[in-house]
Amino acid sequence: MVPSISQSSRLSTFFVLVTILSIIVPAQALYFYVQEAQPKCFFEELPKDTLVVGTYTAEIFSQHQNAYTSDATISITVTVDETFDNDHRVVSTREIHTGRFTFTAADPGQHKICFTAYTAKNQPGWFSESPGPIKFTLDIAIGETSKIESEDKGKLDDIAQKVKGLNAKLEDIRREQVFQREREALFRDQSETTNSRVVRWTLVQLAVLSITCAWQLSHLRSFFIKQKLT
């Protein structure tokens, strides 16, 4: 039976919708499996001053849950080498099973980004047992400032609030310093005025005492003369 024209158009419309929906599905983070202590590396050609931000999560297979789950015993070593500069290492960090790393390309060229997983369950020894493959989920943003800014917006807001608080404290300290300087100047003026008044009053007292002594001496002399004692 040959499909009608309307059925053919409906089928073509359905396939178009399926294609569009498959295109607009958001891309998931890259995940792969690694063995313990075996580095997994990626090579990226980066221009100068390119910001790279990556988030990762390492999971180990759980026999009880029959699925990959997070394990606090897993640690991840992240290294970044400049292959164009004799593998000059620019980043070397060791974090927990989930984390985030950031670096900026100082020079243009190829960079080797490596991840190495370790577990505390596989300690060196004769009877050490391999924990099996580790599921590693990785999401790297290269030069996507909008995404990086959206991820760091909360942290930037916190930093901005702290800076505003520090500025407010500095303003309070500055006002307090100005107030203390004004009080110091007022106290200095009052001290100088008091000192000058004390000096003047002392001079006045000395003058009065001198005049009083002179008058008393003159009076005594006149008294002695009248009494014919001298």
C-alpha cells in the first residue's frame, strides 16, 4: 500500500522534529574510565592568556550498590605541561575525588592536561588488589568567560560584599581618626589657653605681692621714723 501525500508529509515533519530535538539536547560532560595511577592526558592548543576552568568527579564501582559511587578515598592529581617548552609544568595539584582547577595559558601553544587517580584501598604491598576501573567525569570550559562568570558569580558576589564591608570599616576608621584629630586639636588649644592664663595669673600675683611688699616696707619705714626708732 502506497502512503498518501498527507501521510508522507506527516512522516517528514516527524523526522524533522526528531532531528531538531536531537540537536537541541544539552551536551553532557565527558566521562571515561581510568586505571589507578595511570595518567589520562588531553592535548589542547591554547592561545595566550586563555582561561581554562575544569570540574571533575571520580567514582569507583560499588559491589553492594552495583553502580559507580563517590568514594572519599579517591584523590586526583591534575598536571598541566607546556609541550612546546620541554614539558614545562605550570600546574600540579592534588585534590579529593571531586574538585575544580583553573589556569591561564601564559604562552601560546600546545598544553598537556593530565589526570591521575589514586585510592587508599590500593596501598603498596605484596597482596594489594586493584580496585578496578575508575569512572572519571570531566567538564572543561576553555575561554568561555560567560560560563565561567556564571559559575563564579556567587563567589564574586561574596567577595564584593566583603570588599564593601571592608570599605565601610575603613570609612569608619577614617572618620574616627578625623574625630580624634579634632579632639586632639581642641585639647591642645585648651591646654595652651590654660597655660597662658596660668602664666598671666602668676605674673599678676607676683606683681601684686611685689607692690604689697613695697608698700609694707614703705609703711614700716615711715612708722619707724615716726617712732624715732631709726
